[in-house]
Amino acid sequence: MTPRRVVVTGCGAVSPLGLSAGALWDGLVHGRSGIDFIRSFDISQFPIKVAGEVRGFEVPEALPRTLAMAFAAAEEAAGQADLGGIPADARCGVYCGGTMEWPDVDELVALHRGGRAAPRAPSLLTQRRMRLGGMATLVARRVGVASRTRCAMVIDGACASGGMAIGEAFQRIRAGALDVAVSLGACSWTGLVGLSLYYKLAALSVEASPAASRPFDAKRSGFVMAEGAGALVLEPLEQARARGATPLAEVTGYGVTGSAFRITDMPDEGIPQHRAMDIALRDARRSPADVDYINAHGTATQQNDVVETAAIRRLLGARSRDVPVSSNKSMTGHSITAAGALEAIATIYTIREGIVPPTINLHDPDPQCDLDYVPNVSRRRDTRVALSNSFGFGGHNCALVLEAYTG
């Protein structure tokens, strides 16, 4: 069977920059930060002071926060794609990049501090919250494709999860196994327990400043935790054309590797990260010479930024300083399993609008990070082929090739 072309026909987002994909893009392109002092709990005795919290988002009482954000992003994407207009016999998939959230544990901590006994057994709602596979099934029901769903899968590839959810769905549609997929990433780990875990890993910045997220800057001090959700609707080009849907961009390549090095560290040479990008380009039948822009993982940790820079140098060779590279996390913070999906959406907007968003808070360049990181101010650039990188703890490495739809 001839591989099918796969296009994106819908995007949806909930992020620290706003409650839609358009709000996410508007904040990024104007260099605004969604990072601020934590308001969700008392930080007076807590070492972490800032996070990328989603403000103004109403969570229904019966839903956990992660699932509520996943629903909102998926519904926006489904609405833009007119998911209700797909053929009645379309084979559907839902791929969620995500993992269990910590509100239940936070609630138990609060009960203990208040001198009250914890519940003897978790409620049915709590059990559903803690069940990994539940999110994809619930999203399928929410967007109206449950009866036609062939695959409802949750992918836990750490910080690469959101990108992997897109890549896995892309491969299934291209191969002819599915006719439409909702791919998303969602995460809400900005509570006491989630922040504490990453603080113990020495991954988070302890700076008491909204400008604490400084990817590629010599004074970077760790990443800033964030929350959010991003969702895309993918389908074969011929189906989108037949039903009059508008392709926003084309997904052409997917590369994934596992370095199995250490839980939080990565090899200094960036070979597994380079390999993921190289596989993605080969999958797209593209070469490094075709790349116009790279949306970096760019966490602002000492090791990640140097390793990702080395991997990009290895990939692009002599062109490495000519291709713009930027990190959305300078403005959104790091939303862990949601990051890859949110950054894929940002990359699609970069392609469509011809504007590369900046890496803000970059004022003191690190000599080891010597690429063009588009410091502080967005830039006009015709972008036809872009890479979106997501690298996760545990050695998960993912790269997506996204291209302008050309008919």
C-alpha cells in the first residue's frame, strides 16, 4: 500500500499563556512569559517559588485537573477539524501523552497536616484518576469517537510523551491502519508533591523570579515546572480534501530513540538525540539541508542545553549556525508530558505564519551553546520544513518533522 500523506486539521491548547492554541501562539510570538509566582499553595516555606500555572481555567468539581485540561484542548482541536464531519466508518485512534497526576497525594498531605485521618480506601474517582489507560478512553468519549475507536492509548515517555503521541498516531494513519487520530499531551504537576519530586532530582530552578527559565543562557539554573495540554487532529490528506477540512500542516517524519544511559542524565555527545532527528528526517525523505527551523526541547538545565546543542551541530554540520533554534519553555515553562504537543502546535504556527518565536531571558550566551537561538525577539522567516524535539528523563528521545502543506 502506498503510504498516505498525513495532515493536521485541528489544534487545541491550554497553557500558561492562555486557554487556546491562538492564545499560546500570541504569547510566544510576542515574547510574553506565562511563568509567575505560585498561587496554588503556600510557598513561604517552600524552596520553589515560580511555575507556569494555568490561570483562569475552571475545573469541574468531578474532574481531575489534568483530565479537564485534556478535554478542553481536545475539544478545541476537534472543533477546528470539524471532527463530527469525518466519515461514519472512519477508524479512529486517541493517543495521549500523559501520566497520573498528584492531586490525590496532595489531598492526603493536606489532610495529614490538618490533623485529619486519611480516607480508608480511595474513591472510585481517585482510582480512575490513578489509572493510566483511562485518559485516552475518556477523551475518545468526550470528542464523540468512542464507538469508532480502534486504539485508545496512553504513552508515558516522560518529557517526550506529547511528541510521541503525535508520532505514533502519524505512523498508524500513514500505514492505513487508522483514518483519524486525536493526539494530545496533558500534565498538571505544579502542586506540592509534583514540584517536590523534581526538586529532589535537582532539576528545577530555585530562583525567585518569573525570568527563571533561561534556556541556553550561561546563568541558567534548571527548568521551571509548568502545566497544560495540547491536542492535534491528524488524518490522511485525501480524507481531509474529500470532506473540505483545511490542512494546517503536514506531518512527514517521526524519529524516536532510547539512550538507556541514566534516569536523568544524557550522554554528553548528544548521539541518541542526533539519531532521533536523523531518523525523523530520513522518515520524511528529507536531509539536514532542508531544515529551516528547530523547535528545541530547550529546558534550561545545564546538561540538556549543551547536549541538545551538540546534537544539532552533529545533525546540521556547517549549517548549524544558520538555522534558527528556539525554546518555547523560556515562556511556558516545562509542562513535562504536555510539552511535546504544545511545542508541535507552536511549530505549526511558525510554519503557517512565517515567524520564529524567540528564546526569551537569553542575555548572557553560554560559549558551549553557540547556535542561533533567536534571543528575546521573534523573527520573520519563511519556514517550510521544521523539526520539533522532545527529550525525556529515562532516555526517551523524539523528533517530529512538520512541513508546510503545499497541496
